[in-house]
Amino acid sequence: MKIEVNGNSLELMIGDITKQSTEAIVNAANGTLMGGGGVDGAIHQAAGSELVEECKKIREEDLDGNYLRTGKAVITQGYDLPAKFVIHTVGPVWDGNNQVASEQLEESYLNSLNLAKENGITSITFPSISTGVYRYPVQLASVIALHTIVEFLQNNRFGDVTMTLFSERDYQVYKKALKGVLEKI
Ligand code: AR6
């Protein structure tokens, strides 16, 4: 499913994000930036070990040794990935409190998009942040993700945004959510 928003495009697709050749792909990371399971593990594996080396440098030099906070985003090269850049963001862990988590999830998408724009990137693809290991219900997360992206595209000349979903089920949930978001604007 592909739509046009203010001269930009937004597309939902099913696939493996490590295979996407958008300029940037987004990683659903954890605060250590040292890799993990799920999409994070797949991205680190496909990018090669130079990725973790750059992440270590960011932790030491830009974050004073601290973890990347929930909702924040940082950018690295893509190394062996088809994508030139990886934007790493930390989504919220679902604990049943939709108020706090929804704000943090919105921040993750928005900070990633703004960071991409600041770096002159015009095509980016997102995974379904927080809906795996972090257990955010996909029905709720999809509405926040798409509302945030659509609003950003309404306010910016960006280019192409896609969501690379990992299952037919997630794709159908996001498709329904997008229709709902578009009806409200
Ligand atoms: N391409 C696209 N989507 C994928 C891929 C892939 N190759 N692999 C998994 N997904 P998760 P989170 C989907 O758990 O919930 C990690 O250990 C997956 O089906 O990767 O934000 C990190 O280090 C799901 O729909 O991320 C953190 O500790 C979505 O990506 C923690 O998990 C997100 O699932 C982050 O948890």
C-alpha cells in the first residue's frame, strides 16, 4: 500500500529490513547500542562488525559512556548493508502504561525522521519499533507510528518513507491503522 502525503510518499511493505536499499534503515535498538535479538541482531549481523565499533565510539564520545535514552536516535554508516546509513533508536518497553509509552514511541519515530532530514537523507524505512521483544501491542503501536510519520510528512518536504513489516499479520494491522489515520486528517 502506497500513498502520497504533501509530495512525499509513504509505503507499507512486507520484507526483511536488512535487504532494503533505502538511503537509511532504522534499527529498533536497545540503549547499549551493542546489538541484541530481533531486528537489531539481524542488522548488526548483516552490517558486519564495523557497525558495533562505530556504536561503541558513539557511546564513549557522544553519550559520555551512557546508554542512549528511550525515544532518542543516533546515526551510523551502514557498512555491509545495502543502506548507506542506519538510524538507531530505542523504543519503549511496554508495561501497560499507554500514556508514557505512546509519547516515547512517537519520539522514536520523530527523532529518527528529523535526524534523517538533518543528514540530507531522502529515503528511509522503519521496522515496527517496540512490537517484538519490547511487547508493545502492534494495534496500538501502528497507529502512533503512522500518525507520527504522516504528520511529519505533512510538515516537511522529505521524500520516501516506508515501513518494512516482518509478517503478513503486521502488514494487515498497519494497513488498517493507516486507513484510520488518513480518515482523521
Ligand atoms: N526486518 C524487518 N522487521 C524485523 C526483522 C527484519 N529482519 N526482524 C525482526 N523484525 P524487535 P523491539 C520485526 O524485537 O520490540 C532487541 O533485542 C519483529 O517481527 O526486533 O523494539 C533489541 O536489542 C517486530 O515486528 O524490537 C532490543 O533489546 C519488529 O521487528 C529489543 O529487541 C520489532 O521487534 C527491542 O525490541
